[in-house]
Amino acid sequence: MTWWQALVLGVVQGLTEFLPISSSGHLVVAEAAIGLRTPGVVVEVALHVATLLAVVLVYRARLWELMGGTLRGNRDAMRYVGLLIIGTVPAALAGLLLEEFFERVFDSLLFVGIHFLLTGGILWSTRWVMGQGTEALPTARGAVGIGIAQALAILPGISRSGTTVAAGLWLRLDPVRAAEFSFLLALPAIAGAAILQLPDLSIGVGSVGAGSLAMGFVTALVAGVVAIRLLIALLRRRAFYQFAPYCWALGAVTIVWALIR
């Protein structure tokens, strides 16, 4: 893998992991566009770890508060952590039980294009609830709903941040709180995806190139931090649904490309 390919993949992963436009779908399209087939999964693991670190950096104060509060037996902190655990269960079950199905879907540009269209519809639906949310936390049932939205986003082209934030908005969460819950919920999801790939690290860093791998990691980390802060700013401006036309356009182009390849 060349340094510029690593740069492209790092920027794509970092931005699209947190903007509501699907990182998995963009990586499938990007790899096809630049003609890259990465050996093994070492690149995917590195990019996942970089985006996980981006969440930790942006929400480090909140994470420290939750960890400290939980250890001290603070009820609010324990409730929040409990809701995150509840929200993690659906995606964990889906990933373990349907792993082979998800792997097959990742090989289909046509399905990726269709899923981009679906993501656009989900984002557009939030325009009717933006500004109405005031709740700081979902209920336990709401956490399950957000978790199901995260499980759906295992499909390439379905945005994890898009579906989970949209679910939070529909549950009348405050937009910034919905984003916080979504991003903290991403931590076990991203970590779990990286851990599941560890046994497949049959091809080491040397096959990819340490310099290229470092380039991808750093760019994914920086782009991830920028994307998180940008999405929070857009939520404050009630502009979340405006990503929908982009997803629709990309979905249409991807479908046409898949049909004529």
C-alpha cells in the first residue's frame, strides 16, 4: 500500500466514521476507486483503533467523569454506563450471529449503493424532529432502539452515527446529548470490530508498510476528531438532515457504477 492510498483511506475512515454518511460504505467505494485490495486486516484494525482514539480524545473529560462516578457508586453515572451496555447488545449479537452474511454484503457495490439511499432517507426523516428534543438520556427501551439502529449500521452504506443519532432525535433526546450517546456507544462497537479482526492478522505490518500504516492511522485520528466536532456543530445548527442529498447522490452513482462494471 502506497502512502497516498493510506492517506485516502485514513481521511475517508476518519471523516465518514462520525459524519452520518457511512464509513464502511465509503471504504468499499474508495478501495474500488483506487484499485486497492489491502492484504489481511491490519489496515482495518489500525483505522478502527485510530477512530476509537478520536472518540476518547474528544470525550476524555466525560469518560473520566463516567468511570470515576461508576467506581464511586454515583447513580447517574451508573445509569448512563448501564444504558451504554444495553445499547451495545444488539450490535454484538448481530455481529456474532450474522458475520458471514455481513461479509458477503461487503463484496457487493450494488447493496452499498442501495444502503446509501436508505441512509439518506433516515437522515431526511429527522428534519421533522430537529429542535424538539430536550431529554438528556434515553430510557432502557430507547437504548435498545438505538442499539438496534447501530446493529443495522453493520451493513456497508448504512451510517452508524447517522442511524444512532437519528434514533436519539426521534426519541426526543437533545441533539448534542444524542451525539454524545452515539459516540460513546461507538467505543465498544469499534473496539469489538477491531478485536474480532485480531485473529485474522495473518499478514503483518511489513506486508503493508509501516510508514503507510502510520500515515493511515494519523490521518484517520485527525479526521475523526474534526468530524466529531463538525457533526456536533451541525446538530446545534439543526443541519443534520442536510447530509441526505449527498447520500442519495452517492447511492445513485454507486448503483450505476455497480451495474456497468
